[in-house]
Amino acid sequence: MATPGGYKVSELVGGGAVRDHAWLNHRMPKYLDAEEIVQPAARLFGERLKSRRQKMGLTQAQLFEQTGITAAYISFIERGRANPTLDMMVKLADAVGLEAWNMIRPDDEANSSAS
């Protein structure tokens, strides 16, 4: 028997276990690249957080003291390697004196609302 993609599927054996998983391994990625799973809004938030934090002269450790979010996780956020929760975004935005919405808003929307 073959799958719609033309892969050979081995017979099912006792308990529904598949004897040969080669067709499945061929189709599944070995790892996930963070670039593929981080949302554009989270990436934009991280870039703006880093820019604002640096303008204010704050370190990631100082931001941790204000928010309780570890410096390591803040680093992941700033580098676009994490999808922070809404609660985290609000805490971090407050700590740098901005609104969370303005930190995730696309540039074209931010510019049109500023006019």
C-alpha cells in the first residue's frame, strides 16, 4: 500500500504499530528553525524593545529586576528567537515606557496613526 504522496507504508502489526517508519521520517523535519516559528509581531516587538532599552541605558539585567523576566529570555525576545506571552509584552513595554500595541504595530500603521 502507498500513501497519496507515493511513499510505501508497511503493514500494520499488532496494536496498530507501523513496522517501517522510514516514510514518516522522510516527511518530518529533523528540527525546527526558530525563524520558521517566531511570529513577525514578536520579532518586531523584540527589535523595538532592544532599541528602546538601549536608548534608555538599561541592561537586560536591570529589565529583569523591573519585570521578573530573566535576562536570558529577554535576550531571546530581542533577537527574535522567542514568542513572548501577552503578559510579558505588557510588562516589558511598561518597563521601557511604551504601550505594547505600539511595539507590535507594523510601521505603516504606526506612521499613519502618528499623523
